[in-house]
Amino acid sequence: MPIHIDWDRVGVAAVPHDLRGPLIGFVVALALAVAARFMRSGLLGAAAGGAGVVAGWYAIGGRLWVTYARPSVDHLAFAAAVVLAIAILCAWLGRNPGALFALLLTAVFIGWWLCGAPRNQPDLLQAWPIGLGVAVAVALYVRSLATDAPDPLRLALTGLTMAASFYIVTLPAIWTQLALVPALGSLALFALPAISGLAALPIAADIATVGSLAVIDFGRLPHLRVGAVDVAAAAPLLALWLTPRLTGRLQFAGRAATATAGVLAALAATGVVWIAMRALGR
């Protein structure tokens, strides 16, 4: 039976419906980040961002567990919960098995989950190309964002790029809300004195997950063609690729060089999505 929470009874009735999910995710992530700072708890720090995404996506979808029929937004909260559990487990175990194991396990699970969670060989043989594509996308996002010294601003800009890209290609408003949840959850990580790759892993994987699901539901890539939605899902990766290249050209900005480069890269990536929308259509 799906779990249900009446958000009107927990003090969020006055918040606009479109912002409830992202704001709830931010509040949960911030609360855990502050608690981790004062308690000096690495486990709470690793859980903060991912828990915020789970809470935010649950607030949007209203379900944590649903019977599997086909991939949909209802399945995102459970996927985020599993990725959070992986990050917490690896943080608890220490450096062994480490970040690489967490990356691989996360990529394999999300790929399997979004390709329909096949449980037998015939279904797996039919769905494996989509699962492989999703797993590769998750691995790219995690590898780019969940480094040894992750940056909350970089995480936030990546999520905002995804949200802006979804808006540009005119996906239903819920998709922009879903992308905003990890973006705002990332900002809460500024409350931590330092964040590890495992703390950034859930948010990075969740951004990849919502982008991959958008491609599965609306994109042309599963049919071996390219449309604006596919470009929108890849736009944050373009921004991540551009950022270090722009940083080198903005050294005159001093300490603001990296942040400025990140903003410019995000704007450039969303500009590419705008062009793709007009050239390719959704």
C-alpha cells in the first residue's frame, strides 16, 4: 500500500504547489546537513543531499513504492532511496569498497530499474540497450560530479541546467519541478564544512535518472534518432565539459573564475537546447 502524507498538515499549505517538492527537498537536506555539521557525522553528511531528493520527489509523486508497469515519475522516489542507501552503506564501510564500487552499483541499478526492471532473460534481452544507455549516462554524471572534492555550486548548476532545459523543450511542468529538487538539495550542502564524493553521488545520480527517464518517455534516442528532449537531457553534461575550459580563460576573475565559468557554461548549454528545440522539434 502506498504511503501518504498530508503535506497541508505539516505546515506547507501556503507554499505554491509547483515549489513544494523542491522546497521540501531543500529543507530536509539542510536539516540533515546542519545536524551532520554539529554532530560531526560523516553518515549524516553523506545522506543529506540524497535524503532531500527522496523527500522532494516523494512530495511531488506522493508515492515511494508502486507496482512496476513501465518507467514513470512515480518510480523516481524509490530509485533515489536505493541510491541513497548505496551511498550510506559505502560511507559506513569506509574507503572499501569505495566510490568506484558505489558508482558501478548505482549505474547498474538505475539502468536496470529504468529499463523496466526485467526479471527474466527474454525481458532483459529486449530491454538491455536502454538499460545500458541509462547506466552509461549515470556513470558519466557521477564521474563528473562526485569527485574527491565535489562542489555544491557545480551540483546546483547542473540541476538548474536540467530544469531550464526541460522548460525550454516544453515538457510538462512536473519535469522542471523534478529537476529542481536535486538542484536545491545541492545548495543545502553548503552547510557542511566539506563534502565527500559519496555525499554528492546521490544528487549526481538523481540528476542523471530524471534526465534518462525524460529521454525514455519523450525522447527520440530510444528509436535511434535525436530530438530536443535528448539534447536537453545531455545539456548538463555539455555544461560540465565546458566549465573547466572556460575557467582557464577567466583567470582574471580570481576566486570567482570557477563560479563564473559554471554560470556561463550553463547558459551556453541551455542556448544549445533552445537551438535544438527550433531545429529538431521535441
